[in-house]
Amino acid sequence: MNKERLEEIKKLRETILEENDYRTRCVLASVFVSLGYMDYLIKQAERVQELERKIERYRESLEFYANE
């Protein structure tokens, strides 16, 4: 994961959550989406799921060979 991009996302998220004005909050949320941050986070979550499945398969293989 690109560390700089993640830091940008965290900062913008914090700004959105701290904003009290509803309209400004909506604009900031729109910027969040338009910058592709939402798509980026979804892709990263999908990648995490894929890696978790691979880890589970490796774990099962190791257990199989350990039991032989």
C-alpha cells in the first residue's frame, strides 16, 4: 500500500469528520470519492481478502505435510 496515499486518505477523513457544516462535509466527501480514494480503499480491501485466502491455503498445506 502506498504509505503517502494512505496518509492523505487519513487526513482527509479526519477533516471530513471534524467538519461541522453539513454542506462542507458533503463537498469534502465528494472530493474523497472524486480523487479515487474510495476505489483505492476497495481495491486494497479486496487485495487483503485475496492474501488472507492464500495464507489459509499455505497453512492448510503446511499442516498436511506436517501430519505426514
